[in-house]
Amino acid sequence: MGAGITLQEIAKYRLSLPQLAGEIEQRAHVLGRIANDFEDVWWSVIQRMPLAFYVMPDLLGEAGFIRQLSSRLSEFAATVRSRDRAYERL
């Protein structure tokens, strides 16, 4: 089994720029929800067991990382949309 993707596989999933931007934006929203869930879990654990603050500080950091990734994906989707609009004006 090869590790690469064939041109036929790529062609099968060809998307227009607006479709691509939509797909990217959907993934960004999912990551944003995951970050919110991480934070919710962290705060609920901390409220019940305050000493957990010292045991699991990384979970809150991970939520921030995921939120940042979500934000960057949203920015990328916006860039793809703006490129599409620029191409339409040509």
C-alpha cells in the first residue's frame, strides 16, 4: 500500500475555491468547539478539585493552542475567499 495520493484521487475531490473555503471554515469551527470543550472540562475539574490546577495546567494550554489553530484556519478560509473574489474580477 503506497503512502502517496494519486492524481486520480486528487481529481475526484476537486473543489472550487468557495467550496474549499467552506470546508476549511467548517474544520475551524469544529476546532473552536473542541477548544471550548477543553476549557469547560478544565474549569469543571478545577472547581471540584482545586488541587488539580497544579496537576493538569497543560490542558488549558492545549485549549489555547487549538483555539489559535482554529483562528488561523478561519483566516486561511478568508484568504481563499478573497482570492476567489479577486479571480472573479479578472
